[in-house]
Amino acid sequence: MGIATDTGGVRSVERALAIVELLGEHQALGLEEVHYLTGLPKATASRMLATLQEQGWVYRGLNDRRYRLCARRLFGDRQQRFKRQLVESAAPLLLELSERTGLVADLSCFDGERLEVMESAIPQVLRKRYPNNCHIVGQHASLFHSAMGRACLTELAQEEVQRLAAHEPMAAEAVMDDLERDVKKGFGQRTEGYWEYPVRLPFLIRAIALPVRIHGQLAGSIALHWPLDQAPVEQVLDLHLSSLAATVVDVQHALLN
């Protein structure tokens, strides 16, 4: 009996380590991919992943449902580790914000050059309208057309914005005028008439966003977005801007702990 137990325990450890190694190699994997790459039955792979998640080894995306190694299990890449820490700290707060407002809550990370969409929480009431929203996670959003990007730009010095604008197909003067209006409004707003992601949704959206700062440094932004036909921007501002601002504060505090 003792030998059998030991053998089973060793086998479970071997399987867990194999999954951890695969996640380290591939960055992110879905259950189907783990099942295929390990040769484990899907039910077994699912149980192993659930255990690794409970033990703080893996994080499962809110939107794409793919598994990734947690920030504290990553070594060597400080920037990647910070991104994962940002996502893991923000995820439960994004979920809460999304369900409370009935809108999609997106998280981005800004590295000084590009804006990457890190996570997206979709409320239950909108999930049928967003079957492909998982594809925006990992994409780079436009700094000048997305609400998340514009929220970040309002935190940058004018010369830095002009440097970034040189890579965008729009006049620097128009960019600065738009950003001055965003600064006065106190939030970033999506540019209507443009699309900010390489992947398109099957309908037009509106969005507002606020920047996230850690230790006084710009880290990214959090946005609320919704279908164009659902509500005007003014209505969402009145109802939900305070909730968005409170979530940003909570995320910033969570990252300091």
C-alpha cells in the first residue's frame, strides 16, 4: 500500500512538473493544448491545472481561459514578471467592476512604446455579444485611438507624446489638441470612427479609461467599453466613472502589497 501511494505521488509530481515546464516554454496554453502535449486524459490535465492554480503556480485568464505561470514563478524577465503581477492583482477587481457596471473592463500595460491589452472581463449580460473578445488579449492597442492609450498619453510629457505621435498616421498638432481635451475631462475616451485593435468586433463600441500608476510611474490603464448602441458616453460617465476610478485605486494598492 505504501509503495503504491509513493508511486502515485511521484507520478503526480512528474505530471505537474511537465505541465509547468510546458507553460514555461509556450507562455500560455489552453486545456486542449495541455491535454495534447502531455498525452494526459483531459480530465486528469484539468485536475492537475486546477491544483496548480490553487497552489499559486498558474493563473487562468479571465477571457481567453488559457493558463500561464504566475508572476512569482517567472525568473529572468523582470518586465514579463511585472506584467503578470499586474494582471493577477487586477483580475478579481476587473471582474467585480465588470459585473457591477454591466460593461467590459479591460486592462492594459504600457512599456514606454506600446500598449498591450493584458486582460478583459466581460459581464454575464454581454457574453453572447462578445464571442471573440478573447482575441484582443495580447494585442497592441493604438495609443492615439483607444481610450486606454489616450488615458496613458495624458500622463506623459508633451515632448514624449510628440515622439510617439511621429509613428502614428495623424498630425501631431491634432493629437495634442485632442489630448488637451482629454486632460481637461479627466479621462481618456476612444476616438470614434477608428478601430484600435488588429482584431475587430462585429459591432462598434465606445470606451472610457483612466491611467494606472505604480510608485509614481505610469504602468498602464483600465477601460470600460460597451456596444455603441447600449449607451452614450455621458450616461456611462454619470453612472460608472466613479466605480472605474475606485477600481484603479484598488489595483494600485494591490500592486503595492
